[in-house]
Amino acid sequence: MQTIVLTIGGIFWILTYVIIISKGFKDKTYGMPFMALCANISWEFIFSFILPHSPPQLFVNYLWFGLDSVIVFQFFKYHKNEFPNMSSLKVYITFGLLIFSAFSIILFGTIMLGDHRGVYAAFGQNLLMSILFVIMFFKRGRGLRGQSIFIAVFKMMGTGLTSLHFYLYEPVSQSSFVLPSLFVSILFLIFYMSFWWQINTRKIIYVYSRFEHLLYLVIFRMFVRSFVIVYYDRFRFHLS
């Protein structure tokens, strides 16, 4: 039963990727937040080729990696539409640094924590992605380039089924940040859907830009603090 739940959750994630790719080509942009994309494709590479999961999750990882590779292609193809004042060289350097950082953090954290399934990294990324989708929504304004309410719906279904699996079958979720991060991820997806719906029914006023840098700072501090707490607790557990 738990394999079925995880597999169906994986299918919803695949549908999320497919819609992101479809909207990206249609709107000539990339549909996944840049930082989340770097973290995602790093996780998928690690747990497909370096520390491979067992089937059927391994086959899902392969498919996720392939789909994310298409989104990376879209980023390089259309980045000028989102960063018109940024040279291609700076974009390539930024991408390389973020990929290297994400890959190193995920691999190092996985080995040091003994979390060879990448659970902590996966759900930390999931939370980060949900928050960044809300930021991207406001950053791109009323055009909603590369975005769709179905992206949020399918991502929420995938996250919800994963939450159910971990609540029922995984003891690690009962004494860590895993379940809370899943619930917060779903909350931000609900925010995203609400904003998207209100924009399309012309009920919301766009008033975000002056708070953008403060919001980025708060989110970054929350994300880093969560991982520091988890790593500290896990190291203390291993030493005791």
C-alpha cells in the first residue's frame, strides 16, 4: 500500500513537471523557480546515479531528472526574457555556482546524516520550492508567465500523498521537521492558488515589490535555520 501511495504521489509530481514544461514553451520562459530547479536536479542526479534508490522509485527519479533537464534547457533558452539586463556569462556563472552549492550540500548532508534516501534534503527542497513559487508569482506580475493553477494543484496532491505516506509509514517524520515542512509547503501552495485565482478574477492589487528583498531575507534565514537545527539534532543523536 505504501508503495502505491508513493507511486501515485510521484505521478502527480510528473504531471507538475509536464505542465511547467508546457507553459514554459508556450510563454517562452522557465516555469520553476531558479534556486529550486538547481536543488531539484542535483537531488535527482545524486539519487539516480550516485546513491540510487531501489525500483520503482529509481525509475521515477530517472524520469524526474529528464523532465528537470528540459526545464534547465528552457532556462538557458529563455533567460533573457526574465533577466534582460544580465549577461549570458553571468547567468552561466550563477547557474554553475548554484548547482555546485546545491549538489555539495545535498550530497554532504546525506552522507553526514546517514540519510541515504535523501528524505531531509527532499522535503527541505519541497518547502523551498513552494515558497519560491509564491515569490515568483508576484515577481512576474499579472502576466503569470510560465505559471498555471494546475502546477500548484498537482504539486499539492503529490506533496499531500507524500505527507500521508510519511505520517503512516515513516517513524523519522514523527520527531523531525519533515512533516511540519510538508504541511507548510501545502499552505504556501494554497496561498499560490488563491493569488492566482484572484489575479485571474481581477480582485487583487499588486503591491509586492517594495517588500521583495525583506521577504527573500526572511525566507532564506528560515530555510537555513531549519537545516541547522535538523543537522544539530541528528549529530547529537549519533554522538549520544
